[in-house]
Amino acid sequence: MRSLRQIESVWGQLTQGHLDRPLQALRKHRWSCHGITLGEQAQTGQQAPRDSAPRPQAGRRPPASSTIQPSVQGSSSGPRTRGNIPSLVNLPTKDSIRTEFYPKRKLSPEVVELDEYNARRRRQRTEYPTELSDRPPYYPFKTRLDFDFAELVFKSSLQKEQITQLLSLVQRCVNQEDTLTYQDFAGLQASWEEAKHLVSPFELSAISVDFGDETIIHDFWHRSIWKWAVECLEHPALAPHFVWDAEKLFKFNGERWERFVNEPWTGDRWSEIQDTLPDNGVPLCFIIYADKTELSSFGTAKAYPIYVRLANLPSHIRNGNGLGGAILVGWLPIIGDEHPAAGKPEWVEYKRAVYHECFVKFLECIRDPSFVGKAFTCGDGVRRTLYPCVFILSGDYEEQVVMASVRGLGTPHPCPVCLVHEDDLNKFSRDWEYRDAVKTGALVTIALDESKTDEEIQSARDDLKEMDFRVIENTFSGVANSSPYEALSFDRLHNYPGGLAKTRIVSRILSKLGASKAVPAVELRKKINARAREFPRWRGLSHFDNISKKKSYQDSNKWEDMARVFFYILQDVFTAEDEEGCQLLACLHVFLNLNTLSSFENHSETTIKLIETELEQFMTEIQKLCDIIGEEWLFPKMHLHMHMTRDILAKGVTRNYTTKTFETLHRALKEFYLWMTNFRDVDEQILNADQRSQVLKYIKGLIEFYNEIAELNETSEAEGTLNRKGEGGLKHAYGNVTLKAPQGSRSQALVRFKFDPENTLDIYARLFTGFNFESAIRSFWTSHAEEDLATLTTESKIRAFRSIETFFTSEETWDIESNILRCSPSFYRRPRYDAIMFNDGGSIVVARLLSLFVVYPNDEPGSDVPLALIIPYDTSVPASLKQKDRKIGLYRVRQVLQPQPEFIFARQIIRGTVLIPADENKQDFFIFDVLDSDMFLRVRTMLGY
């Protein structure tokens, strides 16, 4: 089945073409595309927004049924095209995906349809092993019930007395299908001890570092990341998902092949590393994160964890919470300031030295294999020579400074990865002088070599000081292909929501709104707060009742949402005479564009160029603001996003190295501290708890894998019986939509159905004066006679619904995504009538969803038709107003003065959207384009960008 986007597009005829025509490379990276010459340019197929006076209801025309069914189930769309010369039969269609494999593998490029590409991303790379272990997956627990009991006890944080009491109760009613063998706490404890070997245990190392004439010893807990990686490689559920070779991906846009990246192995750095390895060698790429966190709400108990992930696993596994996700691998010592030298530069230097000495010990297990390789038979049965490396270092700015061994904030060169001068932190450039690990390492070696002359040592130290390096051997540079200045990556979380939004732009807006008690200021704040309270609700979007009041949110997502909301509710607040206010909104607009673009899960040449354009514009707008307010924004986070496109091109999209997926793991440590320790000497107690949680995760992964294999074996003789979830079995599913929240116990006769706007439509009830529901249904039916609908009779029935899930092809991920939309008078005790985008004969129309129905003309299967009752926002907007809105990135829709409700086929609904009133009149609305990446791109197309 083709995707929605493919079906809606009208392809041009491809009359001639050739592949491998080099195009201009982006920046200094080895990005290349492959051109296609068209005899007749292919049309994009993008639906245009409708902007004209509303037509009569009969004029609403859905596309053919196929055009509103996105492909949910991946399938091959014909023979694949291999090789550099396209077949005259199998020429690429728009949205075809081309994969170029790592050259040493000598595989021809492969072209598949988008549906097949998406399906492959969700499948394992190799086959699951056919032979399973003789031992049950819950070993060393004696029975499955023993394991389930142990998991329950662990998650409930029960103590010995509680466990003993629980066992005495459970043992009275043992399930005959399984057996609970534990008689006391000791039995459970014995199973835990026996299961320890399944996951690499923590080891305690004494790290001694000299401070002057004093030698100070610190405890450092760590587990071998090599052993953990081996456990993942051997695990039958994970082994088929590992990716070893670099790949280059291209998408055919109707004119040429355009390269795009997503996973780490699709970027340039993977292939650069693989170029340094023997032909039989493959990289084993680690992602390492470290940061301090508070365990107690009062901040008295702290931790300094190290987490690791494997970049060789796909993102849905790597960033997930289950098997193959991040694991706690280190517990760095927190060095206090009780020492007499605390606060002095040499003490800061000492703490950095301890940090890197801990990492020396931590990385010891992969140092030698990174240079000479280590042969290993993986879980898929293939023997490979693995070369481990530190592929990505993830951390906030403060942590990156420590990882890079630089002095950081307040120095002439504060950037961890390049040598930008502090006076140029607010400048845009595409060419930065990057720090060199080899050059720096050589200087540090000389500076610490007592056999060198004083002049040589001093010269090396002066050179290091000039670049603001600390005289410390950087441990990451001691691992092959692990330069910290290549591995350090843009941190979207702390740079955008928790950085520029929190500390600068939103903070400046809040200060401007101020706390003045003057009547105009008070009234303005009331107006702004009222708009924020009425801001439409959407899943994942924070809601603010008092947005104008300064707060100290710890959650960066709150600051991100505040920035998004402010841009829309302040549009008519700052007058043209208020230069600062207007310029703040200009800065906020570009910031929101960058914030959204940085979240993309696919980045093409086009979106990379768009990021660079927005970065340049952002620096320009910020400088205008600084000129107005008399400040200079010279701080690292104004500069760090200059390296975002470099990181994307080298290591894939930002979700591969964001700190957001790591910081959520701190929650488990806090729970361990709160419920599984006695609050004294907690380090070992927390690590023991984590060890047990990893054992549970390991065994649970095995159980799920065994169950999956068993299910596949049971259905192997009935090919095609495994449908996608809900297909053919979901009662109210209709292709791309599924109706939910049915009203009443059953359908009612249409002639007796009571449509009650007063009690079901809240403020929209006034629109239904004189509205005859049954007549409207029959009129709609008559106007769509060509749709081959079953005839309505006196026996026809109808049923109301209050929710709908829509499935659509994302403009950004190119995969199937979904929205759940509401039309309810009381959703969590509030009226909720979501806005929608629907397809009206090839044009996109925005509307308000008021009600949902399924009409049953007769009892014949398949005759039922889902309908939506809407209020369209499709009257024309003056050209001058449209042009003004377009300059600031806004798309306005307008409701007629006397709106008339109308029916559409529910399957015409593409997706939900959020509409923000342009003013208190609530006749004009802005589309909330920064709702998600798909909406962002749709609105850009509607604006003609």
C-alpha cells in the first residue's frame, strides 16, 4: 500500500536520467547527491490551502477513497532497483529511498519505496536465532511466577518484613499453572544472588591523585562497558538489530536524489571511523553521558552518574526504557569544598584531574581493543572484529567543558569544541577553527614531561593557555577514534528550552511585562493571563494559568512551551512604538523555528540549509535587540548552536545525542535513594538496586523474546494472518480514522435520534438555531450520490462519538503518525472541541470539529459511513493582512460572521491542529505551527516558503 503522500502526488514523466551526478557538497563534509534530469518536472503533489469564499456544502468533495488512507503497514511497492544505471522499467518515483552501503562491503546501491524503507526501520537487520537455549528465559529463577514475584517486590520497594508477610499470604493460593517456590525472604535473596551474573556488576576502584605533596584517594564505582556491550551482543532479542556498517541515504524528491541523515551510521563520522579499520573490522560505538543530579529534594544528597548507550542500535531501542537502552555504568566521586584550597584555581584543576583519572579507569576495558580490535561471535552467529570507540559525548555546557579539558566560561576561548573568541560568541559563521585532539595531546605530553627542558615545558604550557586548555591528559583521546572535540555534541535541551528560552528570551519578556502596579500594566497582565488560560489544550503542551508571573521551573519543557505560547498571545500586545517588545517577538519567532528544526528526526540537505539560514537570521535579530537594549549577548549558548549542523551531518539528528533522554533516568536513582536505602552511605545501596533493575530488564527482555518467537512459530503456517494492530478487528476503524468514545449502548434509528446542541456543543450551540439534523444528514447523502453510498431508509441508524484517532503520513518523518481529537462538552470537566485539517477535493481546509457520527444505512457489512460535523474557517483573508502575517511566520484563517455547520466524511480529516484566537473577537485564528514538526512543514508550505 502506498503512503498518503505518494497517493496524493501527481508524478511527472521521467524521460531521461542518470545517477551518481555529483552535486555541490555541503560545507566541508563529504555529502553528495545524485541528480536526475527530468524531461517534465514532477509535480510536488502538496495540497494547497484553500483561501476563498465558502462553497455550498454540496461542494465539499473528498478525494477518492484511496487518497485518504495512509499506508500503515509497510510493504514492498514493486521490484527494487539496484546499481548506478536505473532500469527503464524501475525508475524511481517521488519519495523513493536510495541506500549506498559502505564501499568496503562492495554492495550495489539499493532503491526501495518509502513504505518499504519505513517497514525495514521497524524490523531487525538479521534473522532471529532459530535455536533457543534449553534453559527457560526466567533462569536462574525456578519458575516464571518466582520471577514475576521478584519483580513485583523490587518495584514495590518492599522490605524484609513486608516480603515475608506477603509470601505467607501468596503461598495459600498458589496458582496451579505455575509454582511459587519461595518460602521466606532468604529464598528470594538467593535468587537475586544467583542472577547477579546476568549483568556486569559494579566494581570499586580507588583513584589516587596528588594535590601538591598530598595524595588523596577517592572511591569510584564502575562496571565494564565492554562486558555490558558483550551482554547486548549475545542477547538473542538484541543481536539482530545491531547495525555495523556506515550507510548513505537519499530520497528522490521528483527531480534529484537528496541525501538525508537520521541514525548515527548515516552520518559522515561513522564512515570516517570505518575507513581507519581493517576490511573485517567494524566500529562498536558508545554514547556516554555524565552529569550531577540531586537525589533529595533538599539537595543534601547528590550523585554523579555515568550512563552509556550503544549507537549501533536503532533509536527506538537505544532511547527506550527496556533492554538495549541506557545503563548506569559509573558513579563519579563528588569532591566537596571542605579542603583548605577550595576555591583556588589549583583546586579546580585538581577536581578536573580526578574526573579524568576516573574515566581512565572507566575506559580501560576498551582502550586496547580500540586500537587492535577484538574478535567476537555475535548473537546472530557472525564473527566480527570489533573496534570500540567513544562516538558521542552527551552533556550540558558545564559537563562538556570538563570532558574537553578546557577552562570554559570567563575565558577568551570558552567553546568546548572550537577556538571562537569570546568577543565573537554572537557572530554567525560557517567556518570555525576546531580544537585538535592530536595537537593538544602532544602539547600536554610535553608540558607534563619532566625530562623536557624548562623552556620546552613553559612553551607548551603557554600554547595550551592561549587556547584555554587545562594541563590534563584527556582520557578520551587515549581511545582510538574518540577525539572529544568530534564526540562532543550539540545539547538541544540545555541550549534551547533550558538555555536561550529560559535565561534570555522568555526571561526578558517576563521582565518587560514586569510587576508594575500601574493600572495599564495590571490590565495588560490580566489580558495576557486570560489568553494563556484559554489557550487550546493539546497532549504534551503545558498549560499556564498565570504566565506573566516569573517562576523557577526546573523542567526545561515548561520554558519551551512558555516560549511557544508567548509568541502567539503577544502578537498585538507590543505596539510599533515599542521597539524592544517588537524585536523580542522577532527574536522569538526565529528561535522557535530553530527549536523546531533541531527536533527533526530526518534531516535532508534542504533542512540543513534552512537551519543555517535561520541561524544567520537569529544572530541578526539578536544583534538588533542588543542595539535597542544596550547589551551584548556574549555567552557560550549564543554560540554553541553554530555547531548543530556539523553534528547533524557527522552523527545524525539531535535525538542521537540529546541529554533529554538521559536526564529522565535520574528519576530512578531518586526512587532508589528514597525507598531502597537507609540514607547513610547510600552509594553502594543505590548501585545494588540498579543492578537488580538491570537483571529484571535482562530477563524480561528474554521472556518477551521467547514469547515473540513462540507466537511467530504458531502462525508460521498461516501466512498473512498477522495483521497490524486493530486492522480488521477494530469495530469503528475506517481506513485512516478510528472513531472512539461511542455514546449510548447502541445505535439509534435516524428518525428518532435526538440531536441536542444545548447540552453537547457548549458555546457552539448558538450556531444551530433552526438546524434540522435529520434533514442535514439526508441532504448531505443526496449531494454525494456519486460516492456509491447505500440508500438511507426509515430503518437507517446512527450513533454519536466524541473522539477520533487520525492516521497520517508525517511531512517530516515520512512515517505514519496519529492524533487523537476530541469533541466533547466535558473532557476532564472542560469543553473540548479540537480543530482539524481536512482534505476538500485536493485543498486543505481548517475547521472546528463539533461532533462525530457513524451512519448505518442498513445491516450490510461495510455500508456504515463515519461523518464529522464541523465549522469551517475558510473565508477569504485580505491580501494585505496575509502579507503582513507571512512576514512574521503566521498563517491566519477566518470564520464567516454567520458560520453554518456542515457535514464532511470523517475520513477526509487529515490531522488535528491548534488554533489560537488572533484577538478577543475570535473570528480570526492563527495556526499553531510549532505544535510539531509535521505541522511546522505544512504551515511553511501553506505560507509559500
